[in-house]
Amino acid sequence: MPLEAPLAPVIERVADLNARYKHHSATAVLEHALADPMVGSIAMVSSFGAESVALLHMLSVMDRSTPVLFLDTEMLFEETLIYQREVADKLGLHNVRVIRPDRDQMFARDNSGNLHRSDPDACCVLRKTEPLQKALDGFDGWITGRKRFQGKNRTTLEFFEDEDGKRIKVNPLVHWTPQDVSDYITNNRLPRHPLVAGGYPSIGCAPCTSRVAPGEDARAGRWRGAEKEECGIHFVNGKMVRGNETEVSDANVVVSDDGFGGDDWTGGFAPLSEPQTADVGLDLPSDTMPENLSGQLDDVTLIRVDFPSFADGRGFTIARQLRLMGYKGRLRARGHVIADQYAMARRSGFDEVEISADLAARQPQDQWRARANWQTHDYQSRLRGVI
């Protein structure tokens, strides 16, 4: 149901919704989410993965016209694509919207189709997060199938979440157990994803999903061997930053391996269009093409790279390329960077991260320090002869 008039901020509505529906069942939460004016216009986002059919079936019983957004990354298992069509047809879901990556961006950033090998985070941004951001425009909220038992960053999920003040995220199955999901599928005679029987309890893109051994975490097969737990669509406790503008206050915090600190840089910053000197830092936007900077960085002591949104992985690529080009000065990531991204930032070549005081308050320095063991896999520092 669309919002008819401006309501309270998302964070306030989420608190009220969680209080009102705290003891409700999954079906009741979904039913209310589809009708409660405090939620607004809503879509379901489904991977049509191992457990998706349970929530999709609930939706089909309540309102088959609800938009269902399916992200076809163009790297999914063929079994998933076939299963998606079969489930949508069986359940009568006639508003499934298949979302694919932007063709121009694919050509510019992953023309060879190998980005997942060199930079899986950037690949997820290109093929999943950016397309979803566009698809969610116009919606006040979205429904997910995440559950607490899936572990790691999902153990403290609530029914309703504040997505950084932008939208409400609804997780009807948050308290379900694996047995609950299995029983629902069995009792309603729903088709199971064909890969589940082959040892895939969590299914994503084919190159980044492997079989899970008995006793392993259900998501152990996702990005196996990498320090990566989420594709970028979801974040710790469901909180996420999707802003199009970088929000940085006057009292920013600079994060290093030692934790939080003030900014020791006194020279200020200037855009690339101005003459570069050693005592003025260089500000680079997220769409900078590093190869165009060749020969212009000799007098630059500090470069600050803008991260306009949480899911924008282009800054990591810029840092890697600058280091490969031989830049040995300080590199700082600025904007919507979170603690979970700190290790990636350091391995990419950044020396530090600049965040707003608000984010520092929501993610204390202990969360950042926990990611400060990045040196173990830091090939960029070895490349530069630092370690």
C-alpha cells in the first residue's frame, strides 16, 4: 500500500512496527507489511534460491500482484534460471521483474566477465547492488527472506529494519529455523531448488558458490576462502547506506589500524582540475579513471577517494590501480565506508578511512579494529615493498 502522506522518519516507524508485531507469526508480519500504511509501497526481492519458495508461496496466497524483483546477475546457475520460471508459473506470480546489470556498465567494468576473480566485491556491486538500487526506486520498503539461523551478520535481525532512513526492510522469516523452512516446503508440496540435494544449502552466482560439507555453516559455500560474507545488498543488523551523496560532517573521524583519530592533514584538498602540490591533498570522485592520472601524481602527498554509497566498490578499484601505477603516497577512502569493508580497503591500497561522526557512533572503533588483521593477505603492500 503506498504512503498517502509524509509520515514519521523511517527509524521511528521501524521501532513502532517492531513493537506492534513483536510476537506475531511470519505470515502475520508479511500480511501486515503488505497492507500497513506505515510500511508503504513494497516489493519482494527474491533470489529464487534454496529456501526462497517458502516466502514466495506465502506471498502468492496473500497477493500475487505484489512486485517480485529477481536479480539475474548473468552468472547464475542454469538450474536457478529454470527454477525461477517454474516457481513463478506454479505460484501464479504474474509480477516478477527480472533485473539485469546495465549493459554499458558491464562493457566498461567487466567486459571480459572475469571481474569476480580479481575483485568479487566490485563484481557484486556491478551485477547485484547497483541494479537493485535502481529497481527499488519508487518503493518505500522491500521484503527479504533472511533468517537469524543463517548466522554471521544475520543473528540479530528483526522483523522490520531501517535501511539508513531510505526504506523499511521486512524480514518475515527472521525467527524460523531450518526445520521450519523444510516443513513448510514439504507441507505445501512446493518444488525444491534442484541444487539443494547436491549439497548447496545457499545458492548464489555459479563462480562464487561451492558445495557445503556436512557440519559446515549453510553459507560456507558462498565466496569460499574469501573474507566476504554478503554480496552488498545486506549489511550488519540489516543497516545499510544507499545514499547518492556523501554525507560527511565537520567532525569526521579518520580510521587507521590503531582505531579512531582526528585528521592530522592540515593542507586541505583540491580537485584534479587545480594544480597539484605536495601540501594540498587531491580529491578524486568515484568515477575517476586512474589511467588518466599517469604523470600527474609525482607531487601529491595524499589522495582522498570518494565513496558516495556503501555499495560503491569503484573506490577499491581506483586504489588498486593507483598503487599498481606506482603511487606511494597516502591513500584515504572517504564517505560511505563501513567496518566490514575496512580489510578490503587496506588490501586495496588505502592507508586510512574517513567517516562521519554519526557512523563512528553507530560502529565503534572496536568493530574496525577487529578487521585490522588485513596484513595476512595484503598483496598490495608486498607489491610496494612495504612488508
